[in-house]
Amino acid sequence: MASLILVLAVTTTGLYAGFLLTFLFVVMPGLAALPDEGFTAAMRRINEKVPGPGFLWRSRYAAIRSLRTFSRKRTRCTGGPPGAG
């Protein structure tokens, strides 16, 4: 079970990193070619569309799953919770 959770956490983290890199290398250079007013308008539209409930749920779920996996692995390696001995 812990292996499955670790694989899911790593996969989710990789997908999120890929999303951010794609945005950095594909979307931002295109937006940089716009005049300031166009850039501002485009970023405002992106900010209206992206942070919906689905996006927030997925990002929080990925963070919680990663932290949970880390704490389980740490407990297993040390024989107890962090700071217990």
C-alpha cells in the first residue's frame, strides 16, 4: 500500500512540475510578445479560469498525499514518529 501511495505521490508531483514547465516555456514566451495591456488582460483571464474548485482540490490532495507518504516512510525507517526517541 505504501508503495502505491509513493508512486501516486511521485507521479502527481511530476505531472504538476510538467504543467509548470510547460507554462513557463510555452505560454509565457507567447504572452511576453504582447503589449503590456494585452499581457495583463491575458493573465487576468487565465487567473479567472484556472483556480477553480477542481484545480484547488487536486493541488491540495497532491500535497497532502505527498506529506502523508513522507511521514509513513519516516515512521517506518525510524521505528516511531519523528522526535519520539
